[in-house]
Amino acid sequence: MTHLPVADGGVRCVVANMVLHHAADPVAVLNEIHRVLAVDGTLLIADLARHERELAREQLADQWLGFEENELANWLAAAGFDRVECQSIAGDSGHVPVLLVKATKLAMNRS
């Protein structure tokens, strides 16, 4: 996820569905996604909200026990994304809530 075989600005949309919590360095993944997105490209993320289910590390190889909305928003802004929208979807009984995130790459270079 940190070395995608895609040219700079080579795609208009990236969908990261339940993968970020498996990344050793989610910030590096977001930076790489920013690199491959075209200007005005869209990133869509569906991932777990923060939880305390430590068994997920052992049973599912989770590196992270989900994320906080503001944590993802801050990382996305640092990676150069704009128009960050986060929504939490409550989990059914016994299931972890899911965060849905949409962000846009508005500029080639980060400020």
C-alpha cells in the first residue's frame, strides 16, 4: 500500500475498503494515495472506528484497533487532502462501528 505501481496522478478515484487498519503506517499509505490521485481525484475510505478488541490483532492481523474521526481527518489534511468528510455508521449488536470518509486532492503540492 505504500508503493503502488501507478504513475503520479494516474487515477481519479481510490477506494480503501477495510485495509487501513492493517497498515503498519497509515500515514505513509495516505501519502502514497495522494501521490497516485489526479488533481480533483477522490479518496473513499471505509474502515473501523476505534475499538478495544485486542483479539483482532492476533486473529485478524490488525495493526490498529480502528481510528478516531479526527485522527483520520488530521492525517488526510497532512497528506494534502481537502474537503474531508467523515461519517460514523453504528454497528449492529456486537459489531464495531464503521467510519466512511471522503476526501479530495485539490492541489498537486502540499502546503
